[in-house]
Amino acid sequence: PEAPSESPPRGPGAERKEQMRRDRDGDMTSKSFSARWLDMKRAKCRPATIKRVDGTLKRHILPHLGSMQLEPTKPKHVHATLKANAAIPATAGQVRGIIKDIFDSAISNLIVEVNPATPLKLDQIIAVSPTRNHRHITEPQLGTWWNALSACEGPTHTATINAARFVALTMCRKSEVTLSTWGEIQVADITDGQFLVDPNANWMEVQDHKDDKAVVCFVIPASRMKMRREQIIPLPRQAVAILREQYELALAAGHKCAPNEFIFAKLGSKKHLDVNTLNFLFERVAASEGCEFCNVPMPGYSDTFTPHGLRSTATTIMRNRGYSRELVDLLLAHGEGGVHASYNRAEQLPARRAALAFYADLIDSLAAAARGENVVVLRKAA
């Protein structure tokens, strides 16, 4: 049911105060202020995020609260809005988060003094399923999974397999890889806490030596990052080898590998791979012999191993190997816990380079061990 749009009767003093506020601030209904709030968010959020939030506002919030003034909006009104969206708990959670953010902004602008969403706990209002994290796999399973990717070659486009491997080696989100372009591959000096790009260097000619200053980096612009901060990824030699293979495939397909062309393009097209293509690949791998563990239920985790699970897997392995939480968060481009409170894009780049090189070598040794080869799996961080 739609929440009442009128507030309870108030005394003359309260009415005069409200009229003075309206004269000062203009129309302050939830609908009008949410439009201002959304405009402020545009500078910080990706267009896709703005589109999603705008849709949630129009479909799930404004039909209930849009005509109400901000000041008289009470927890009971927000409660009714949440109950109206109870059929889909995830949507109700998004609704509460957006309403709370809007009123936090209104408080910061001295328009209201109390946030009616703050005291409301979603799990006490509607039935909410327990949070399910992206499942990860163990080190031996990672080696088996890596080999299973090779078994998919032929029926699966090489670019799809290479994209999956690149996600694993860089600890990136899948969209950050599928939308990557050749212009985002740069050669830079990352020593001494700096990031100096060499515009004349050819990344194809860079040799990977631990002591070399010139490093091939994957530089993701802020506009493509979840946290809206540029991410610099010093690439291990295995990731650079994937780029070289993609470069040769692109040239063979008649592409020029221009800065704006996608690295992982669809077969016979210049369009980028769809993220669902990677999801389907993971499903095929999970169905292959030896990878049944990808479908074994784990309490508290999603039922299947997905591309995002590679980030969870890398996090678990790196932390178990002694790498600090701060460094792992930098590799994942997380913004929680104050890691980027004072953001420095070149922060710990040499350490990040060493960590990714170790992880890539570890994957190689795990895959070799899974094939039955007589290898020594790396045990300590480099």
C-alpha cells in the first residue's frame, strides 16, 4: 500500500518553521531532492550505476515517498516502502540503502535533522536470506581448473580462455578485463613509489626481469573502476604472454590493435567479449571431468564457481601465504577499511609487482602438479 502523503497536523509554530524552510530551500519533496542527490552522484559513479539507481528510485521508491516533504518523513513511511518491496529482498535492501543515502545527504545540507531509514533493520522487517559469498577453490583445485581451461580449447574461442586466465592472473573483475583496450597497456618505471610512463616504449619488446625498471602495466581508467579510481596492475610475464597471443590473433583477424580496440574481442568482430561468455565458460569447465568440485555446495557460498570466485580464491591464497591485507586490498582495488583514504595510485607498486609474479608462478606450479609432473610447488612468498 502507498504510504500516506500528508503529515499529521502540526502547531502554528511548526507550520511557520516549515514555511520558512520551503521559502529558503524551495520544493523539498523526496522526488525533487532525490533528483538533486542523483546529480551529485553522477560525478562519482559509473553511468550504469546511475541508470540502475534511477530505475530503483522511479519503480520502487518515488511511488511511495515521492510526493512527501523530506522533513515530515518518518520511519513508518520508509517501513511501508520496504514492506511494499518485500517480495524481492535484494530490491528492498537497495531501496533502504538509497533512501538512507538520500537523507544522509539532506542532513549534510542542513535540510533535515534525522534520517528515518537509519533505525530500520531490513532483516527485522522482511525475510532476508543469508548472505552468500562468491565461492573460492583450494590451491590443488586451482591447478586442476587451470588445466581444464586448456581442455576447452577448440570448441571455445581462444580469446575467451585467455580472458579467463587474464582475470585470474591480474585479480581483476571480469568486466575490467572484457572491456580492456590496447591503449590501456603501457610501459612504465614503477620504482621509488612513482609511475612514469614511457610513451616511446613498445610493450611487445619489454623483457621481464625482476630488477628491470621498465614494466608492462595494465592501467584501468577511473571511469571503468568500481571505486572510480585509476588502477595500475604491473603484469607478470604470464599475463604479458597472453597479451602477445591476443595481439597476434587480432592481427590475423585483420585488426590494427589501435589504442581504442578491445583486447579480448568476439570471434570475427571488433566488439568486446560479453561477461556472460565468461560465465558460460566457467559452467562448461565445472561440467568437465575432474572439475566436479566447482558444483559441490559450500555452506554460505554460491553454488557454483564463477569468475568473481577467482578474486576470492586469490585473496585466500595470498593471505595464507603471508601477504598483508593492505597489499591484497590494493591488488583487488578495494576501497574499504581506509586503504585508499589518502589515495596514491603508485602505492606499493613494486610490492604489487612481486606479489602478482609470485601468484602467477604459483598457478603454473599448481597446474604442473595437477598434471602429475614432478614439480616443487612454491611455498613461500617471493
